[in-house]
Amino acid sequence: MGRLLRSKAKVDYAAVTGRYDRYSFISPKKPKRPKIIRINAANGRANAAPPLTSWPPHGMHRDVVYHDDLNNAIGWGVRANNEIFLPFAWLDIHSGAIWQGLEQEVAGLGADAQACQHFDAIAQDMRALLANTRITECVGEAAAATCVLERHPGGNMIWGYHLHSGTGIDQIWEYPQGGGVSHFLIVEAKGPGAGLNFSLFVPPGYSQMEEGWIANHLYSMNQNGHAAGQRIVAAMGMQFVNAHPNYMGASKSYFGLSPASPHKNSASRVYGIVVTAQWRADGRLGYSASQLTQYFT
């Protein structure tokens, strides 16, 4: 006698499907996008590196020395007189070594200890920093100081890359005139292809390298005990006022010179210049520079 088969109950598949209609098996959270950081290290060539990708180029300038492997370089980083050092990952993309570098003569550098420290800090950070934007900043800082030493000699660097954190005023150079009088040159350094920053969210006259912007940063440097800023404020006899308290309802205030400030009676002067890095075909780090602007007249 065969096995009895039990009749199967009918399944209402429509009811089963409908039971889960109110549920979603898709996460309501948006997937996180991976954070992409463009870096200058073994896996990348900095945007601010020279456009030449084969080194040394034909007709390389006599003031430039190319080092093809910084891990086995003799004399790299040792300043005999006026040398600056600019390391790059994969400067020569055909090289078997990752790190190569350029050594360049800059007239007058060796006589300015602060400027030497400025360039040494740049060389150190160019090999240690990761962000591409920071490498661009370093190249701009190097080009700006080179411009001042070559085009505006006779000054002493009193504020540079070795002293600041990357924001605000980039460089300050002092030119003593005798009798306690000095002229000051404020330098804004820009990497290759970079330009001045302008914002609609700051008071009129307070965009980068405008007079209000400089006054506000000198006030901040003076308040925070930075000797370079204090030197200008004292030499000019500057007096400040909160010109734009809590601007646009925000917490930030902007300082400017008081109408009663006697700075216009000072024999000292403050000038400004914008310098943008440009690589030359002969391998040198060059620059383009704006005209000098006099402030606080």
C-alpha cells in the first residue's frame, strides 16, 4: 500500500508580497564618498613641480644643479653660500629614484640668516608634507623670497615661512634707513598658477593684500606678540580700532586704523608686492611680480 500524500495548502503569494511592502531594504543613509587626498610622495608628482619631466634639460642654467637621487646625493642640503634646495618626488619621471632635487643659487641669500631659515624650512616641508596645495605654497614662498633678494636687495627678512603657520601675511622684509626709520616690504607669495583671494563676505577693502587686510593682520600680529608685526606698528605709530565689529552678524570682527592714528606723520613706509612662481625653461625657479604698492599714506 502506497504512502498517503497530504494535500498542500494553497499559498497566497500576493499576500506574502504585500506584507513587506511597507519595508525598504535599501539603507536610507547615503554611502560615504571616499576622501581623496592628492599627495606629493612616492605615488605622485606635485602640480607645482617644473613642467619639464626629463632632467637635466639641455641648456640648464649654470646656477642650477640637478640631483638625481636625494637618498644618495652628496652635498644636498649643505649651503656653502647662496644655495636653495627644492626637493620633488619624481621630478624626472624616467628616473629610478623617487626623490630628486634642484639646487639653485640666489644672490645675497647667505648674508641673511632669517632668509636662510626660511628656505631651509621650505626644503624640509616639501619632502615631508602630503597635500599638493602645501607643496604649491612652498614653491610660491621660495619664488617670492628669491624675487625680493634679486629685485629688492638690501633688506632683512623679519617674517617668513619658518615663522608663520601658512595664513595671513607671508613675508615681511625690513629696509633700515637710519635714525630709527625703516621701510617695510610685505610680500604675498603665490605658487604657479595661483592668484589673490577675493571674498564677498569681508568688508570692502579687506580682500587679500588690500589695505584693510594688511591693517587687520598687523593688528593681530601685534596683539599676539609677533615681533615683525610689532616692529611695523611701532615704527609707523599705528593705532587701531575695531572698524567692523561682528561683521554681517558673525563672530568675526575686522580691525583698521583709527582716524586718530598718527601713522601718516611717520617717516617709515609700508609697501606691498605680490609674487607668483614661474618655472623657467632653463630649470630655474623664476617669478612674476606686481608693481610696488604703498600703504597707509
